[in-house]
Amino acid sequence: MYVGFMKKNTYKLAITIILLLMLLNTVIAAEKTS
């Protein structure tokens, strides 16, 4: 049960980090083009 909980949280955390990195790259690209 505990391990499954940890895996689920790690999965969510990984998705959150990826989305934040994508957002950051978009902001950086927008800053460069303007």
C-alpha cells in the first residue's frame, strides 16, 4: 500500500516537473523572439 502510494506520487511529481519545464521553455522562447 505504502509503496503504491509513493509510486503514484512520484508519477504525479514527474508530470508536474515536465509540465513546468515545458512552460519554462515556452517563456524563454517567447523572451528570445520578442
